[in-house]
Amino acid sequence: MRKNTITQRLNIVKGQIDGLINLIEKQEDCRKVTEQFYAINAGLKKAIEKYFKDNLSSCLKSINLKKRKTVEFFLKELVENK
């Protein structure tokens, strides 16, 4: 996925957040609000996962090997336990 696609995903999430705010302000049904929270959460997690998959190696180039292994471990945990 290219960076602009990640940006597109984030723009979708931004729109979902705006929709969620409207639902809450209008005191809509709890089910609708909850579904929107879950949709936002899933969309954001997908964007995070894809960003790190696409950019992890370049992010890690600037840190030493010991720190890199620690960061790789935590990022793997983050992605797998989303």
C-alpha cells in the first residue's frame, strides 16, 4: 500500500469520527454509536498495521541492533494482538 493509500484510509477514519461526533451529539441509539466506534477502531488499526509493515525497515535503520530487536518485538505484538 502506498502512503497516499494510508492517507486515504486515515481520511476515511476522520470522516467516521465526524459521523460519530454527530451521532453522539444527536444522542442516537447506543448500537449505532458502538458500531461506529468499532469501525473507527478497525480502520485505524489497519492503517497502523499497514504503515509499519511498509515502513518498519526504514524506521529501524536509525537505531542500533539491540534496540531494533526490541522495537521489532513490540511492533509484532502490536500487529498480532490488534
